Amino acid sequence: VSQSRYGIDWAEGKNVDIVVPAKETEFDNENFDVILSVNHLEHDPDWTESLGHNFPALKPGGLILLRWATRNSLPHGPEFDPHGKHGYYAKDLGEVVDPLTEHGMEVLFKSQDNNPCIGVMANVIARKP
């Protein structure tokens, strides 16, 4: 499949091309230059499995850019929750950086900022060697 971007979510919506949990995507290894995940980690109870499952799809030197709400943010989320838990699984910066480095990713940037509607957001950019 030749496409410059894919929108993946567990529910149909605007700009969603593939409806599937992140831990069940089916992409070839070394297929992408960039994986971007925004407001996903705090809603996925299997977030470490989801990240680990998708790392092989990055090309060597590829980047993963993550942004998510931390424990110091307000619970928020879609009305639809396929896990049936109306899940909100907030995590702090270190809880995400550690699994990245365990998977051999080089963390290039990490920060936190304040979203006026949600609260404290974490940001990470990491590179696959």
C-alpha cells in the first residue's frame, strides 16, 4: 500500500482510515519514517504493547512523536470505549520514556506543557537507531 499517511483509531471518525486498536495494526517492518501519536496513550490500557507492536514499522532513523495527558490532567475522552471501561489511563513522562529506551529507542526530546482545557501534557520525540 502506498500512502503518505494513515489515520488510525479504535472508532470511526474524521481522518480515520483504519479502525483497529493500536496493538493490532498490520504494517510491514521498516515502512514508516514517522509515527505520530497524539492523545492516545492515556486512553489505551495496553499502551506499552501498542507502542512495542508498532516500533518495527519504523525505518532505521525513523521518529516516533508522542503527546499525551499526564496524571496531572483532567480525565477526558471519547464517549465510545471499546474496552468497556470508559478508560482513562494517565501516565507520567518517565512511565513512557522507560519503555521507549527498553525498546532501544533514543529519546531526543522530552517536555511537559499546560493545555488550558486538559492540563499537563507530556511530549516525547524518539528515534529508532
